[in-house]
Amino acid sequence: MIRREALERLPVREALPALREALEEVGAAVLCAPPGTGKTTLVPLDLAGLTGAGPARRVLVAEPRRIAARAAARRMAWLLGEKAGDRIGFTVRGERRVGPRTVVEVVTTGVLLQRLQRDPELAGVDVVVLDECHERHLDADTSAAFLLDVRETLRPELRLVAASATTDAEGWARLLGSSGAAAPVVEAAGVAHPVAVVWAPPERPVRPPHGIRVDPAQLAHVAAVVRRALREQSGDVLCFLPGVGEIGRVAGRLAGVDAEVLQVHGRAPAEVQDAVLAGGDGGRRVVLATSVAESSLTVPGVRVVVDSGLARVPRMDHARGLSALTTVRASQAAARQRAGRAGRLEPGVVYRCWSEGEDGRLPRFPDPEIKVADLTAFALQAACWGDPTASGLALLDAPPAGALAAAREVLTAIGAVDADGRATGRGARMARLGLHPRLGRALLDSAREVGVRRAAEVVALLSEEPPRAYGDDLAAAWRTARRGGDGYAARWRQEAGRLTAAAEGAVDGGGSGAGDDADAGLVAALAFPERVARARGAGSFLMASGTGAELGGEGSALRDAPWLAVAVADRPVAAASARVRLAAVIGEETAVAAARALYVSGEEVRWSNGDVVARSVTRLGAVELAVRPLAAPDSALVREALVAGLRREGLSLLRWSAAAESARQRMAFLHREVGAPWPDVSDAALWERVEEWLGVELGRARRRADLARVDAGHALARLLPWATGEAVRFDELAPERIEVPSGSRVRVDYSGDQPVLAVKLQELFGWQVSPRVAGGRVPVLVHLLSPAGRPAAVTADLASFWRDGYRAVRAELRGRYPRHPWPEDPSAAEPTRYTAARFRRG
């Protein structure tokens, strides 16, 4: 029996006529409805005609998470007075409850993608509702793109609804629109009870999240705020934390509180999730939850929210080849969603574990996964859809070109796509497994060696990381899961069964295992070949990718392993090495077999540790397997290594005598003041013409010591304009020395903006006209020195100095240097480089 009262209390019903009209006229709409309005439950029932308001249709609802899909289906079935599996069904990975009468089916976006690949027309489906599209999960964005393609090419009558509480309504409307017109946006008003905000920052500074690590002081503070909320408020408390580990640690700190402490996350057993969503029996509850409780789910009884302000999101480090979850500050949009959970039924309170000043610095919205996550699975989906570049897909955000290229490289390496990026038969089989392509490859290839069931069991371990309590040894974790009676072990057995069934039809034959350790290592190495790692000692390893890897603790059973297949590693931002969290022991033979694409053997000549190193090397990626020195390396490779050394360490590797430095400065001066044909001799310009001026010396050199013997000045002379004949005027236009009246030839300094001639004042007696260079264009700045060689005056006009400045200099210095001549009329005096006595004798 339909629960009419419950349906009529849902505010979204006021928007249903407009939504039905939009779908009839345009075929697509964006539904914006606050949490608690019934968009996830009443809208699908209405569109299916189950409330008596419209024609009967078959409706498919896509949710981003399994827990939300199951909860939504059960809630809709309850509203109809039924159980899930009758007219309301659901399908999530590993569980399916549908029947012959099912007209509303709730699926995860991952399941929807699989269904679209198998049956692009979605035969029998009339309406697809993409729920919680604001979360911008990659599967949801991809599903939307595929559905729009289906509407345009195969099923123009298929109706689409993008539903969300907080979203970029205009962006989704443009995406779902057609013929240049945006799809209608239908808004539903919620019954928003006021939610008071209590700012509860830590008293002392805590370290910001680092990788997946959260400062224990932050978790202690969150637990303290929960205790405070229990004292100050009534009703149940919903506390948001970034992950399962943090939930467990905060739960431990809440021991002894006068309330039932419950945990809600994607890994929690179904019965636990159901119990939380069903409501309590009158006693107070504290529900510790990940972001799964932000939307789609209603936790009854909650009127207080404690928000840690943290979220866990996927990130891809392409430089290290590591994909991992990372803890970040939650966005302002997420904070609003979380706070709204406190005001679903009555006025509530949210305790935010940060300051009001920090709030304005939070990002407005979470990053779309397509911008930051590993795109390997997306690239395979696009290839199987027939659009390898994804250029024809209607996406709110285009995939980053670099990330997509990296994903295609992985798919090519594992045989999932051909050279043009099109999906191979093997790639299509991988896509149907419902796994990341890496794990699909590992399942298909290892099943032939170890047997389908054993391969499926290890892959199931890799698809959902085991609890930390299982340890870092993959084989030992496998044995623990087989023995285990916990929630993880139950999910693992279910997933292993699913994968066994899926792989049996895709694999011809199957071997028998060689033991847990060997089999686990082979599967992990096939999944992550670039992460096979050789020991460097003391729990340190080098992965084939070139990234270092460190074991977490002294007690790890993996410390003495010669090789590891690293299955899970995180990437602390400031650390030089990755931290191994799950790996299996392997031998070199397995490493080479799994990472065959990275196996190379040949001559290597490179600049390393300050000199040319020439070796014959066999390597597995960055791991050197065998090395011997080369007695007669290829001269072209030596030349490349020398150039690399010069680029890395600079032109100072050459011999720069005073004459060479002077020549370079003079050439730079002429280039600046005269221009062509005088060459640019800056570092950048010299690198562009390195073969022209240094090629002969590079051809003769074999090592660093040979470079140190190269006369840089002699080499630079090759850049002078010999072809035009101008080179012969080099000494005339930029003379290295200038002869002064005393007969001395004094060096000119071209290192500054203006040439400088530094000479003792007495050597210039009688010199009325200051010298000029560059064909008379540029005056030389004369530094007149005291007998001790210190600057006494600076001038570019000697005649003016003798007339106006000399008298003051003479008055100041003649007492200090009485042995030197200080004539009253310097313009008529004889220049000299000697003292007054020699001057008089001369």
C-alpha cells in the first residue's frame, strides 16, 4: 500500500508538473532540489507513473555510490509498501535485486557505464535520472556523455534528468540542451530549517593533511567537539570524516560516551548501513560517516553535525606513476551539504572544526575528477565507445591532454587499445570485467598461470585495499581474508566470486598455482609492472618507474625480499620516496616477465656525477640488472653526453682564461652597441650555436678533463663575422688595450654597460680628448686612479676634468703622495708612470 502521507510531505512534489512538462517538450531537464526534498525517491516514482500522475515508464536511476543506490531503492520500495526487488529494484557491483515487475531500477554509475557499453540503446528504458551530478564523479560525467550521444544518434525519445542539490545548473542545462538551446532548469524549494553555525577550531595549530595522513591532534579535536556537541545539544550527532581509518580512530576516542557510536562508509557491512539508515530505538546516536552521507542518504534523528572539514579524493601523480586517494580541505559546497543534514526535520546546529576566517579561503566547489584523477579507465571506456580521443563526447570539462595521453600509453602497453587508440578485443573483455584496466589485465593474464579462482581472489584484494590490520604483505593478507569473518572478508569473497564468473568466459584454460606468495606476486606485478622494485637495502627499494619505495615499519616481513611487486603505495608530498602499504615478494624472473615492455639492453653514454659514463646496461625501467663499462663508446653518444654535461653544469667546464673572458665581453659589447654582424654570445645564444663554435673541440673530447683543456676564447673566435670581412676590425672596434700618453698599454674593461679604462692619473698628463671605441660611437669611461691604484675621479671628458676637477683632486692627494708629480698645469706636463724623482730625472 502506497504511503501517501509520506509522499505528500516531500517538497519536491510541487516541482513535478514542471519537470514532467520539460521532459515531454524537450526530453531533458536539470532538477535542482535541496537535500531532503525527495528528489531521489519521489521523482523516479512519479516519472515511472507509480504515483498515478503520469504514464507508466521504465526509469533508471544512477547513483554515485553503492550505499546510496541500495538505500534509495529500499526507501522507494518502502514508500510503495513493498520490498526492494519487486517494482523497485537495484543493481550494484556484486548484488542485484530486480524482478519481472521492476519499473524503477537504481544502479551505480559504474553499472550504468557497463550497461551502456553492452546495450547502447538501453532497450526498454524510458527515463534516466543522473542523481547527485554535482559531485562530478568521473563515471557520472562519462555516463552523461554517453547518454547524450545515445539521444542524438539512437534514442531521441530517451529522457534525461540531471538531479542535484547544489550544482552548476547552467552548465548542465547547456550540456543537456539541443539545437543551441539549453535544457529547462526545474527548481524545487525545500523546507529548510535554520542551522546555526558554531565555529570550533583547534586551540593549538594542527598540521595540514599530507597525502592521506591526518594529524592525530586534528582527530583528537574532532572527537572532543563531538563530546561537546553531545553535552550542549539534543538529538543524534552526524560527524563527517575523510576516511575509514579516521572513523575508526575517532570511534576509539569516543569510548564511554552516553550514546551509540555507529560507522557509515562504503566498506561497512550492508546490515550496518541499513541499521543506521533505519533510525534508532530512542537512545542517542553518534554516526561517524565519510562523504557518502553528504547527499542521497538521510540519517534519521540527526539534528547536530560535526564537520571535520576534510575530504578524501582521488589524485594522479603522473610524474611518479602513482594514483592514490589524498586528503584535502572540503569545499564550501560540501560544507553546505553537510550542514544541511542537521536541518532536515527541525532546526539544527553544525559545529565546524575550523575558524570563520578559514572558511572564506576554502575552494567553492570540489575539483571534477576528470581534471585530477587517473584517466586509464575513462580512456578505455571512450575507446570502447568508439571515440578514443574523447573529442566527440559532451563533457562539462575536457580531460587534460597530458593525463589522457598517459592513460592511452598504459592501455597500449597492456594490449587494450591498438596504435590508433581503438579498443582491441582484449580491451573490450577488460572493460566488461568492471575493473580498472590494470586489474583487468592482471586477471586475464595471470588466470592462465595460476588458475581463474586464485587470480580472481588476488585481484579482489587489489580492487579494494584490505584493512591496515591485514598488514603490508599481499600474500599474508590473502590468507587472512580466506580465514576472516569480518566485513571486509565477506565483501572480498563476494567480489572474488563475481570476478571468477566474469573471467571464466574470457580466459582459455588455466594453470595451477605455485603457492600464495608466488601467485600474489605475479598478479600484482602484472597489474602494476612499473612498480616492480628491487631492494636497495634497509627496507628501501627502487621501482622500475624510477621512484624510490620504503617499507613502513621495522617489523615488515617484506624487508629481506630481493624484489617486490608493489600493489599499493602512497606518495607523501614532501617525501623523496613512496611508502609501501601493500606488496608481494617476487623474484627477478617474475619482475622481468611482468614488466617485459620496460626491459631494454644496450649501450648507455651519459653525463653522470660530473663526467661522461659509458656502459653496456641491461635494465628493467630504472632498475639496472647488469652493467659493464664500455671501452670504445660511440663518438656521437659521447658528444651528446658532453653537451648534456655543459648544459647541466655550465660553460665554466671550459678553460676561460682572462683573454677568453675579455674576448667574450668585447663581442657582447659590439653586439649590443653595433648589432649585426657581431654575434650574440649570451649563454642562450651560445647553446643555439654550440656546434658552430665548439663542434671541433666536442669531436675531440671524451671526458670532463678534455673540456677543461678547451680554450674558450679560441673557440669563440669562430663566431666572429669572418665571412663578411668584418672580423679583422675586431681589435679596432673593441680594442683589448688602449695606449695612453705614458706609453702604457692599459686593458679596457667591457664587463659593464660602458667600457672602462682604469689608469693612474699621472699617465694621462696632456691627454685632452677621451678615447672612443666602436668606430667612435661609444666614449670610454676613464677611471683616474691615485698612485695607490684607488679611484680618484671618473670622467668621460678629460679636457673638462683637467680644467675643472683636477685642482680639487691635486689638493686632496698631493700631501698623501708627495713623491709623485702634481703639476699645476697638467695639460702641459709630461705624462709618466714613475714617481716625481724619476719624473724629474727623466
